[in-house]
Amino acid sequence: MAILPIFSVSQAQNIPLNKYGLKVVSTVALYQQQVKEDSTKALVDIKRAIPNIILDIRYATSNNFMHEKMYNVAGAFTRLPVLRALQNVQRELNTKGLVLKIFDAYRTYTVTVSFYEKQKDSIFVAPPWKGSRHNRGCAIDLTIVNLITGKELKMPTAFDDFSPKASADYPHLPQKVIENRQLLRDVMTKNGFNVYKDEWWHFDFNNWKAFEITDITFDELQSLQGIN
């Protein structure tokens, strides 16, 4: 077993800069020290905490805008306060016979860099010199599913559609689609999230600035949480 170095509090806050001049938590040891100092920074497995949530992790398949598998694990992780907010959302939707379906949550910084290097787009893809709120464990891509039919509520577009219709306020849609989009937005906003203006499915936790850009892999997170 490898012995991880122990950091002091001051060392834990001294996050190294990468080649873009961005501070990135990229070692398990530094991540563990942060969590030890502040338990809210833990990246937790969403499915374990919310068993009836539906996962459709597109980047663990080739069914995504990159047309290739970007994750080797179909996992969904998020920070502890974000998880608690999602639990509240799920409880409210369950009373209406509805449930959340997650397309993506925490994303490693390395994957974000790969997205940008291929797409060279800074509207739908975060540039590597800024990083993504997904990299902070504070962004969730999701929709709503009817528990009885098992079908997604009709929304303006599919996930990761880069057309103008994907905008959170695009007006030229059937009334029922607008109502479904508004339902998602209302329940998320009520529980501490803000919609990204260009993507109806993307919600940022309102305290995202408190969390660092991170590059710990899903495999590493699963190992730390005892997930096989």
C-alpha cells in the first residue's frame, strides 16, 4: 500500500498552478487533506445517496457530442452540499410522480481540457484556462422522468444540443415543453441552483466558488469510498 504524504493546513491551501495558470487539485493526498479540513468538499456518489435517481452518464458512452467514450466509469459524483440540495429536489419531484435523470455531474479537469482541444468552443465547452463548474463538483446536467411511464418529460432539445433551442429562455416552443422546462428550472432554483443560460439542462450550485477545480479520477473516488 502506498503511503500518502501528509499536508499541513497551509500546504493544503497552496494548490499548485498548472500550465494555464489555474489552481487544480490533482492529487488524492491534497484532495483528502481538503476533505479532512472541510467535509463539505467531499465528492460523494450520487446514486448511493439517492438510490431512485436515474443515471444516464453519456460521457461513459459514445452517445455524446465527442462521439467517443470519455469516462471509463459511468459514475456521478458531486460535493456534499450539492448532494443535499439534489435530495431535496428529488423528494419534491417524487411527490409529483417524477424523478431526476442525471447526464453528468463532477467532471475531471482533464476531460474538460479534452473537450476544448477538440471543439475549440467557449460557449458550450469551458476553456482550460478557466475550467468548468463541473470540475468543481458543483454543476449538474439533468432532466425529469415520469416514474409511471419511465419516459423523460418533453424538453426543448436533447442533452448536449448546441442549437439556439437549447437556450434556457428560447421562446418558440410548444407550451407543454415550456412548462416542463420551467418545472425543472423552478424546482432546481428553489433548492439553490442557477440555470446556465445556453443550456436548459445545466444547473450550477449557487456556492460553486467555494470549491476548487479538481482532477481526481472516478476510479480514485470510488476507491476512496469503497465502491467496487
